[in-house]
Amino acid sequence: MRVGQVAAARLQLANGDGPTGIRGLDLAPGLPEAGSRLFVPGVGPVPGSVAGSTPGSAGDLSMVVLNPGEETIELEVVARTSPTDGFVEPWPVVLRAGQRHVVDLGDGRLDGVGTFGIEVRTLDGQLVAASLVRRGAVTGAQRTGGNGQAADDQPTHGGADVPDLAVRPLTAVAARGWLVDLGERFGSSGDILAVANPSGSSIATIEVKVLAGRAPEGLPAVVELGPGAQVVFPLGAGGPVILAVESTSGVVASVRESSPSGSTAGVAVAVAGTEEWPESG
């Protein structure tokens, strides 16, 4: 693009005819910019989504990173886990100019880890673009946990295969205000709102408000987030609702939705004038 401004999106359809048998439909927006630090909160395990994976593993999750510049860059893909899950060794990557690389997050490092966030950061301040890709075909039998309860992020849907394809571009922008527009979710299971504090030094106090509709049950009003921490709010099933996330400092908010028809995920909408760019890690 040389002159003017455009908006771009990618529509991806997989019908199961490929060698992996993946099925699903996904619409992902183009990245507005690259950054030296990119974030996505609220990434969940994918229990049993592919053959050979175990419950509580990362399943078929991968991170696609791209070097849009003209110099070689070094970067790390870092899993931001809860204190109870402990430290996860980052994935180091070296990219030549214009090179793209796929990082497999299902290599065992995240086995047993609950919901986590991902940060992609360059070690030399250069810019990088990244997207989180989740794909698989999960049967209803695989989507249940103990005592017949639905496993995290995996609704039960009889015994039929359920397509699961979702692409989430990572964002370089934090904001003090986010809007979350949720549609009808009566058939949903495992829907979450995730908020992460990308700062390495300051505490963020966040408040979740309902602008329209009925608030999801059990949604807390005010939460403090320490440096590098994230919080996950279960949304449950329900009717349409519009939520506002307000914070004393820049945070990143995203939504993950699951239903018998599959799943989707995306970053919330930042409120104009509240954006800020996190300091280098």
C-alpha cells in the first residue's frame, strides 16, 4: 500500500479434504501494525483436539511469526502462566528479512497448564507480526471431562466431529478502555473474557461495566492486576450483552467463545484516546 488507507481481512475455509482432516471456518482481520511486543491473553488448553494429545495439553495450537523488516531479528514466544502453573521455557526464534515461521505450542511444554497468555517479544527492539492459530476436529466424546462435565473450552455436542479453527492476530496496543460486544450465547460453553496487564512494573486496577443487556453471572466489578498478570472472567451462557473494561493503566482484553458449532476468539475493541504502547520488556 503506497497511498491512502485500507482495511483487510482473511477468510479461511477447511473442509477436511486435506492430509490433516481439519475442518472449520475462520475470519481474521489484518494486522494494523507490527510491534516489538505483541500480546494475546486468555489462551486455553485444547484437550484431545488432535490424535495423541492429552487432556490439559496445548493440543493443536501454533504461533505464526513474520519478520516484515529488512534485517534479521531474534524473538521469543513467551507463555504467561499463573503462579500455580509455574515457569514455561520460551520458544526462541531467529527470522531473516521477510521470513515466516510456525512455532508449535503443542510440543509438551504447556501440558497440564491452565488458561494462559502469550507474549511475542523481539530481543533487539525490531518489529514483528504474529497470529495465534488453533485448529482441530473434536468429537463430542472427547469434549467431556470427569463426571460427564464439559472440559474447559470444549462443549459437548453428541458424538459428531465439531470443527475448530480460530486465528487471533496478536496486538501491540494496550488501552485503558475496551468494549466487548457479545451476541446471543444460550448454547455456549466455556466462554471467557480475559484481561492482561502487559506492564512489567505497575499494577492495573480494572473495572467491568455493563453498557447494555444483562451482566454474566458472577462477573466481579473491580480487580487488581499485578505486573504481567492476567485475569479470566467466565461468561457462561446468556443473551446479548455489551461490556466495558476500564483500567487505570493500559491492559489487553480478548474474548474466547465456544459453542456446539465450534469456537472463535478475538481481541476486544479499544476505546479511542485510551490506547498506549507498553514499554519494552
